Amino acid sequence: MENHIIIAMSGHLPTDPELEVKVKKATERISENMHIVANEPSLAFYRLQEHVRKALPPMVEKRVEVTKLHHELQGRCYDVEYAVGAVKSMEGAEHNLANIQELLKNALFLRQQIKYEEARRLPH
């Protein structure tokens, strides 16, 4: 016990190399962890910023492309609707078209008769 009192009074502790290595490793780990904890938020924000800088331009390009394609598609939809309306209105004209066809047949027949009569009247 006297030994411990003398050591304590002199201010020096007995040196244990194994204990010193363990203490040094522990303090280094504590220091490293403190450094990580202190810098973790800024590192996280840096990583987020890095990700946004890489990912944002292609996303903006795709959004512009999708908007352009959407407008083109709307235009084509209007064209199709117009064409469908035109076809449906033609369905109602079926009777009129049949009458026109019949009148054209009659006109061709009458034209042939006129040609025949003109050819018969001409002297040979």
C-alpha cells in the first residue's frame, strides 16, 4: 500500500505497455467517432447535393420530352376524333351516294345512246 501512496504522491503511475496501447486505441476511436459525428450531416448533404446534380438534368430532359409527346398525342387524338366524325357523317350519306351512283350510270348510258345516234346519222 505504501507503494501506491508513494506513486500517487509523486504524480507518476506505473507504466503498463498493454494498457497504454488499449488507452491509445480507445482515444483514437473516440476521436474518430467524434470527427465522423461532427462531419456526418455535412457529408450527408454533400452526397444529396451530388445525387441531385447528377439526377436532376436527365429528369428535367425526360419531363420536357414527356410534355412534348403529350402535346403531340393530344394533337393526334383531335385528328382521330375529327376523322371518326367525318366517317360517321359519311355513313348518313350512303343513300345520297347510292342515288348519285345510279344517276351516273344513267348518264353514261344516255351518253352512249347519244354517241350511237350521232354515229348513225353521219354519212358513211
